[in-house]
Amino acid sequence: MGAEILTYPSAFTVPTGMAHWEAMMRTRAIENQCYVVSAAQVGQHNAKRSSYGHALVVDPWGCVVAQCSDAIGLALAEINHDLIKKVRRAIPVWDHRRTDLYGNLSPCWDSNDKVIPDKGQYQFGQVMLDASQLFFKTSLSMAFVNKMPVLPGHVLVAPIRPALRLSDLSTAEVQDLFLVVQRVQSVVEKHFGASSSTVSIQDGPDAGRSINHIHVHVLPRKPGDFTHNDNVYVKLQEHDKDDKKPRRSVEEMAEEARTLRALFH
């Protein structure tokens, strides 16, 4: 599930090791598309029980690249990270895995944010975002400031891939999107001095969405910011439909994004 190296120490007996050891380790490497480093116990415990040994290292294709004998020994192998990436690109097993058989498992989330370029644009439905508006980004999701915030700190999180509905996202995209939402919520609450948030999705035009791209609203909340708490949803539905309401400038949004960006490092 995202690991680059699995360790699999063992103490197989000789008959079991001869039947299963190498086949099992090669299978682990192939199904996880990573290196498997398997230390193995050697020696005789009594007249009827001896350990198989044969410590080995297997690459992501299932090839044994280093192996010891049934005696004490040392095996050395080079770990090639480029090979791991090549194998996973060639056979993207996580994209092909059937969730009806395996459940909604997904690889470990890459919590390291990606570098946001100084220039460039990102598609957000029928509009384009300047890179200067983004303050956090992973390989699948982006978080950015709002042109017409309902409240101070009102920001948006969206998948990088243009998708209309929540149901259009892959398991990996859903996982990444909401992990980013969780992280963004924590940061903006602290920065804007809030202890609560409204996290909302308008999933479709009939739910009030005006941008043709699934996205999540994150709004830090404070006591009394709305006379009636649920009025926030009315404002969300109306805030970007008033042509007379002023929009924030590119410079103003870029300044807020720079401030927030610094809080993620």
C-alpha cells in the first residue's frame, strides 16, 4: 500500500522453506510492487528441527537479486527507486483493483505537498486559476483562496483532475481530497482564530454549485458570524451569483495564498 521496501524476517523450517519460502517472497514483491528484504534464521535447534535460512532480496518484478545459503551469510543488493516507479507506471494495479472484491483499500497517502510553481494555471471548471492562488497541493488535490469569500478564511479544496461529481472521483482521489480538507481545515482555523468550521460540498447544480468542478468549501466559524447558523448555506448558494458584488483582486488573493502557504512548512 505505497511501501517501497517490505521486510519479512522468518524462521521457516527446512521442509516448509523448501516448499514455500522463495515463492512467498516473490509473490509479496510482485503484488506490492516493491522490494522485499527477507532475513532468515539459520541453524539446527535439535535433531528434528532445523531452520531453512536462504535470506534473500527480491525486486518489484519478483526477481531474486541477492540470496544467502542455508549457513550464516550476508547479502547485499541495490535498491533502485526508479525501477519501483517504472513497475508501478507499467502495471498500475491499484487503478485496476476491483473494490467489490478487495474493498476500498488505497495506497498510503503522500502527505508531502508538491511544489507550487510561481507561474502557470490550473483548470477549475469553466475558469482558470492562477498558480498564485494555490496555497497547498498534492499530486491529486489543490487548495486555493476564494475570489468571493463568505467569511474570512473561506477557502476551497478540489481535485486537480476536472470532475463534476463526488461519485466521479477514484478511491485514491477521494482519500486524498478529504485528507487535504482535514489538513487545510486545521491550518485555517488556527490562522483565523476559530475553533469550528463549516465544511460543505454543493454536489451538482441543484445543490447550488455554479462551477463545473467538484470542490469543498472550508469556512472557519466564530460565534455570532451568522444570526442563524444555517444562513451560511444560503450565503454559499448566493455569494458568487451577484454580479454587482466586488471580486478580490489577483494581488489580494496572491497575498493571502502566500501567507497560508507558509503555514504548511
